[in-house]
Amino acid sequence: MAEHKWDKSRLPSRHVSVGPERAPHRSYYYAMGMTEEEIAQPLVGVATCWNEAAPCNIALNRQAQSVKQGVKAAFGTPREFTTITVTDGLAMGHQGMKSSLASRDAIADTVELTMRGHSYDAMVTLAGCDKSLPGMMMAMLRLNVPSVFMYGGSILPGKFKGRDVTVVDVFEAVGQHAAGNMSDEDLHALECVACPSAGACGGQFTANTMATVSEAIGLALPGSAGAPAPYEDRDRWAVESGKAVMNLLRKNIRPRDIVTLKSLENAAIVVGATGGSTNAGLHLPAMAHEAGIRFTLDDVAAIMRRTPYIADLKPGGKYVALDVHNVGGIPIIIKALLDAGLLHGDCLTVTGKTLAENHADIVFPTDQDVIYPVSRAITPTGGVVGLKGNLAPDGAIVKVAGMKTLRFEGTALCFDCEEDAFAAVDQRAYKKGDILVIRYEGPKGGPGMREMLSTTAAIYGQGMGEDVALITDGRFSGATRGFCVGHVGPEAAVGGPIGLLKNGDRIVIDAEKGTIDVALTDEEWARRRAEWKPRGTDYNAGALWKYAQLVGPAHLGAVTHPGGEAETHCYADI
């Protein structure tokens, strides 16, 4: 590649690298060993969520070095930096989970501040965990400098007694153990083998769902999300991502040129087709918000409802991310949907080409049963369904992939926090036909909208997964299965109907009709509403207090600032 002479007159880095008045700034670069040529080139942020908290993040540092090689090869100057992540697997089932969703917005905020503070011209972001993927993509859209996203890769499946296992099997084993159906020795043996490598949880849980979104929405190179984290092939994709961002900079192609209403629809279609995480109902509206596009939970749910379910992936199906990679990766899913006319093929991507152009030469493999053609879909409608009714006027969401029945009628058993619900499950203090209601766990009321995998997995481990349902104004993990309804809005903390329920109330959830209702008269609703009083939390200072003051409702993405629509300037144009 011939060296490119850069005109920095319209690039942000001119503020820290051009002209006599920037001599003090350049002196800092010389202190770090940079040459005059490197200072004169575009400065490219290489942002990762590397840390030693969990396996999903541990390989990101290695991959960042390869991204930097790609940037350098294309005559850019990479500047690596890191930010936080909160890993759901370790935060699950205790107060730490309150930090999880808040970390998504903190990631976007800290990346924004780093980019603004140092006037970088472009960005490659790497992430490997549930909230770090959307957080990084939100930052890309907020800043709107030429950017490429790259997933850090999934974990390899573990092996236990001859079958593939994931961390979800360990969560469910806790319930089996509590029910007396698993020995101490087997539980210990399972926990030792379930997570055998670096990488994010292996099923179509939130991380792999959002990795699939990154390719479908056009922010990642096609094929880049597939290889597991330990595979050296990830480093090749990292180099190519570094080169790709320099191509985008030359062509001035920005994230908001790529993420449009049509590409957001593509993302929702792919989530539905793969039985992906209900958390996409939070993250896609939040990403849209950064670009100044209104795209709500209702929009996501309506699209996913009409989308055929074609990928037989855990938790509802048989396979994990490695199996998708082995049959050709996410491009095979996208190809199947393109061939059926279900995706907008004319959407621009980070290759500079359209989605259809990127996948024109992909051949769908017929000798596998991981991904089905649309003509032989597992079910004719998607794996995730939106619900509305007098219990959720703002909406709710449920993953139906792999479920045998789509209607549940039962009586409310109410808990005002997850700990109380888990204790009741652990003690078997519930019965067939109960609908466990976990409330005051929403974005404001939690604060932080916790996931409930510990509780749902324990129920499955006790063999009661088909016999009870759960509803919450919090969230369910992408790994949750069964009749588990999340994102119920308005949340209890702001006086939503879920906060007015009492034990014994009759609730009907119908995923086929898309309804969720409780059998109460208007007079009874009014009486309970008049009696309701707000509840306080123990988070009255610090980051979670701040989050609770700023966060909006779940159906709009639980966002914490006014978004792209309110901008008077875009960072990329400073």
C-alpha cells in the first residue's frame, strides 16, 4: 500500500498535533517514542475492555496488538486505551449485578471522554462481554468518527460426561444440587470443566447475540465475530479491522452512515432468527438513540415476532457459538436471511460495500443442522416476543425459542428483590402454577436492572422450568430459558402496575397473542394505586445513585442522556 499524505485540516487530531502552538502537545508524543511521521498521521484510538475480571475479557489485550499492526500497516498511528467492564457471570445473583447495565453507559462515557480529551480521529473497539459490546458500539455512534468494532470471541465449550456444557449448565446444576439430584463431587467436577478457555459465554446469550448484531448491522467486518477467543484466526481479523478503519477514514464513512433505521431492522431480524438474548431489546434502542433514531422495544419485538427462527442455539437449542463458526459463521445466518429477502441488503457496512455485496459469494452449507434455510425454519416466528397489557403498558419481552407452550396462566407470588425470590426457590417455597414476580429491580428501582439467571437456572435445575413462570421489571440473562418475562414497564419504582400486584392475583401471559394481563377491575387498580408509596434504596450516593437519577425507561433502552437528536455538534466535526 502506497503511503498516504494526510490533510489534517478537518481531522480532530489537528488540535493536538498541527502548528507551532501545538509544540507542547507534540512534546508528549516524543516522550512516548513517536516519530514526526507518526504524529503527522491520523491518531486512531484502539479501545478495549481488557481486564482480569473474567475469561470474556482476558484475550482482548492480545487482539489489540494485532489491531495496532493493521492500523500501522495502513499508515495510521494507533493509541491504545482501556476502559471498564462488569462481567455478568461473576456479578450474577448478588448486589454486584446492579453495576452491570450501568457499566454499559459508563463504557460509552469513558470512551467518549478519552477520544474527546485526546482528539483521536478514528477508532477500533474490542469487547467481549454482555454490556461491553453494546457500550462500545454506542460510543462509536456517539462520537461518529470512522470506526470498526471487533468481538473478542466466544469461549470453547466444556466437556462433562461426554456432552458439551457451558456456564449455564453450572447455574442449573446449583438447582439440581439443592434438589438433591446432583452430588457435591459432580457439581465440583462440572464447575472445573465448564469454562475451559478465554472468551465469552458460548451459547446465543447476550455477548454472542450482540456479536451477531455487530456483523448484521454493519459495524464489524463480515466473519470477524466467529472464531473463538483462543483461536489465532482472531488476530488476523484484528489486523484486518485495523486496516479497515483507515479505509473508512480515507473515504469518510462514519458509523451513522452505517447504522440507519434499515440496518437496525436488520439487527433485530438476526436476533429473532437466532433466538438471541432479550437484552437486545435494551441495547438496540440505546444504540439507535446515540444516532438520533427512535427505535423502541416495540419496534424490536414486532420485527423479531415476524422473523423465522433458524439457528438451533443454546439456551433453547442444541448448539453453541463454536458450532456456528464451524459451519461458516454469522455470514451463513445473514446469507440465509438475505436469500429469503428478509434483510435490507443495500445497507452500507464497514467494508465500504453493502451487506448484500459482502455476502454475495457465500454458499449456504446443506450438510449441517446448526443453521436452517428459511424455507425449513425451526419455527415460523422469531425466538423473542414482545408482550403488552394491563400489567405492562410500556411493554415487556420474553424469549420463546425452545419453549413447548406459549401460554401460561397462574397466580402471582410477589418478591420485592431477587434475593428473596432466590431464597424462596432454594427452599422450594413455591408450587406448580405460580408466577414469581420480582419487582423493584428496574433501571431506577434496582437501581441497575439486574439479571435473574441464578433464580431461573435454579428453577430449571429443580425440574420446575415448565411448571412456573417469572416476570420482572429487571432483566433475564441471555442464558435464561423458560417462561421468563423481563423489562416489564413501567417499572415498580415509578408506580408501574407490577408494583401494585399482590399474592394470588391471577395473571395470563400469552406469547402467541403478545399479551400480559392481570384479572383486576379498574376500581381495584385505582384503589391500589392510591395506596402505593415509593420505596427507597440503599444506593443514595456514588455511581449507582447517579445512574438512577439519569436513567430512562427500559422500553426506550434505559439510556442516560438525550442522545444524537439533541446534539448541536458532532465530535467528529470539531
